[in-house]
Amino acid sequence: MVALAQKSRLITTADIYNSLFSGQTFRWRIIDKKKPIYLGVIGNTITGLRRDNKRSLTIFSSSDTILEKSPVDFFTDYFTLDIDADTCLPEFLKTENSDIWPLLQRYKNIKVLRQHPFETLITFMCAQGIGMKIIRSQVENLCRHFGSRIETSIDNDTVLVYSFPEPETLASLKPHELLSCTNNNHIRASNIISAAAAVADGSLDLDSLRSPALALDEARNALMAQRGIGLKIADCILLFGLQRFDAFPIDTHVHQYLAAWFGIEEAAKSLTQKRYLSLQQKAITLLGPDLAGYAGHILFHCWRKEVKRLDTAL
């Protein structure tokens, strides 16, 4: 395991903990609680991040490159350090929402991650209607059963992890083989196999959906053509896996903060498909068309932690 002591913008501009454990990714974990190392798997590379002090960050990597980039360049991109929190959160949150702004200060350096499209697709298909702790367990089962075993050492301790399964691997399965990864939901298992097959045979081209030239509605509709993907899951995949930072997923927490923090009366009513799209448009108007989803995720985590007092499930 290569350990690289690095000084980079990642040290001062990214809230690593709240970025990794805010409900957008479910495979990172913490080892060595006294001096935490954030351990993850990117492709077939084991990676680790340890903040040594305010000016030093150690990056661990089981290879010299991560997805053909140096570890520093990879994490600079992964943590979207090209997006400044000051431009992400609209000015009116500071000038017109005096109750919200102080709460946001603890979370404004959360970064929306640039994740692998297929992994994000399958992860969020697994994630429907269940809590974060169960999602993490299901995704871990998926990788343990159908990914590749990878072993290395960090600070002389053996670390064993598994890569995320390839589309062809999941496409070849039968639904009963996936039940432990879908909370025993046979229909969800079947839907995941179908989506994996669409990626494997090229009928679902995830990379093409990244393009800002493609209207957000068209990208969403392409995802929703797959069984088991509705509006919210499609928007999560777009935001967290396809870097469509204009996508604005609405779940229960977002629904609640739109009503409580922004006084949107429509958000106090039940969330139908028509109302979802209407609220989404209102949120995009409020937060800006380019980074509405990015800002929305910061607001989402702040609401969960500061208002609902929910713990982060590790």
C-alpha cells in the first residue's frame, strides 16, 4: 500500500467526513477510530484518506494511479474541488434566511462526489425505501458475493475489501441470487439484473447522460425507462453518479425543509408525481439552475443532522 503525505486543497476545502457519510455513497468506512482512516474502493484500487493535521493529509492507495490519475488528481476531481461552496449556496440564504445560515456553516464544505455511474445506478436501486445502515449492509453484501476480492495492508494491518460487480456479472444472475442484497425483495432484484443487462449490452448508455447538452428531462426519462427507477432514484443517479448537479432529488427530508425553511405551501401536501416536478422547479428557481442539486444535498444533510437530529449510519 502506497502512502503519500500530501498538501492539497482537499485539506482545507472539503469536509471529508460529512461528504462521505451524507447519504450519497455507501461503501466508505472508517478504520482506526483514534486516528481515523477513511477507507474506500475505487475500481480495483483500495484507497484511504487520513487527516494528520490542518495542513497535512495522507492519501493511501494500493496502486500508483486511481482510474489512470494520480491519487491527488483523482481526489481533487472526486471531491469536486472545482466547485466553490461560496458559489454553490445562493446569497439569499445568508441575507434572507437568518435562521438557516448559521446552521449551514457546519456543512457548507460538503462536496457532492463524482462517482462511478454504474455503481451509483445499482446502489440507488438497492436503496429505495430503506435506511442508510441497511443500504450499506446490502451494498456490502453485493460486493462480497459478486465483486473481486482485494487485499492489502495499511500501517501493517491487513485490509480485505471487494470491488463493485461488473454489469455483465450482475446481468448473468437470477433474482433469487440477489435477495440478500435487496432486502429480500424479488422484484427489486429482478429490476437490478435488468438494468445491469441494459448497461452491459449498451442499450442504457450512462456516459451519454452526463452531457450538459442533453436536457435533464431527457436524461431522467432514459433512466426511468428501466424498471424500478422512478423520479427520485433517477435524480439521485443523475446528481451523484452522472455529475448532473442541476438534478434535484426530493425525498421526505427535502420535502420537509422546502416547507419549513422556504415556506413553499405545496411542500406541506403529499408528494405526488405532479407535485414532485412542481416542487423541483420551484427549488431550481430558488437555488439556481446549475447547482440546485448540489446546494440541495448540503441542505438535506443539514436538515437531517440539525433539525431531525439523525445519526450518521456507518
